[in-house]
Amino acid sequence: GEIRYLESPSSCVHLADGVRVEFRVLGAIEGPGKPPVGALVWSTDGNEQTITLHGSYLTTAGTESKDFSKERAFYSKSWGAYLVGEDGKDLAREPLFFNEIDKKG
């Protein structure tokens, strides 16, 4: 696959009522350090996750956030997005999508 830079992310895609997306680490957690583009990153307080995009951070809500360290973050280069129902159970065995950054990334 490829990573495309979203110049103006929006919230035009919505999930069905009772369904949510949960991001899960599929590999090692690294850091503190500078996360590569496409990494799943934790906020400085550890309460929020975001995805690194060319110097900015796209939150799971589709907005840009400034609550993330660009140089000393904890992150994962291997992660997936899972659909979860309102009962807390996965809707599928496999992730909706996954991201894996090679050692060069």
C-alpha cells in the first residue's frame, strides 16, 4: 500500500450506530523517539492515539492534534483497526485494515 497525506481531513465517514473502531498494537511499542509517518502514536498524557502524517498528527476523530511530542513519543509501527460492536465484541476476526512500517520507514 501507500500513505497519502490528507491536507484537510474531515469527518465525512461515519460508523453505524453501536459500532466503533479500536486501534490495536500488532508489534512492538517503541520510544521515546521520533515516530515515522504512519505510526500509531500516544499523546503526552497517554489517553489518546493518533497517526503520524508528515509532521502532524491525525486523531481517530479525523482532526489534527497538537498534544503529541514530535521528538519523544511512544509509538508502534505495526498496528490494526478493528470494528467492535456495542457489546464490546469484535465484529470480525481480522482487522478492518492494518499498517506495518518496514525497518526503513
